[in-house]
Amino acid sequence: MKKRDYKLFIKDIVDAMEHIEEFAGDMALDELESDEKTSSAVIRKFEVIGEAVKHIPNKVKEEHKDIQWKSMAGMRDRLIHAYFGIDYKLVWAAIKTEIPKLKPKLKKLLSSLEQEKK
């Protein structure tokens, strides 16, 4: 089986971030906490982000240290292992502050990688 191109994992991250913003971007913290369907979808997308980050080659991560790779993977781990409750303040803060900072950097990286391919 052919190994999946790491650029597709970067695209997965960007897509997941866009879905998170679409699902919960306009919500207040208390709305996110009380909406089981939306919070479950958002948490799942954070899990996708964390898993995808683990497939990005270390060389790419080293070349793009302005992107917080480790914190994206760490968020997934914190959510997956929070068996008895989710820290919604952490999730909400990531939606409101981290995604708006990271998504443009990832889009720029993806665009430059696609240009290199041509």
C-alpha cells in the first residue's frame, strides 16, 4: 500500500480547522458546553488534527517552527485521554485564539508546497 503524501495531512488539518470554525465559531463557551452534537463534532475534528500532525515529517516541522505542531498533537492527546470530562475552556480557547493564528500559516505552507510540486 502506498504511503499517503504528507501534504494531504496538512490539508486535513486545514479542513478540520475550517469545520471547527464553521461548527462553533460563533458560539459562546456555555453554548458549546451545552450543545452535545456540536461539541462532539468539534472534539472529533481536534482529534483529526492531532492525528494528522503525527504524520508530518520531522524535517517539515523543523523547517516551520512558527507552527505549533506539538501543541496541536498535544490537544488531541488531552481530549482523547479526558475520559471523565472535557475541558471546554481549553477547547473554546483553541477555537477562538489558536485556530485563527495557525490556519493562515498552514494554508501558506500548503500553498508553497503545492507550488514546489509544479
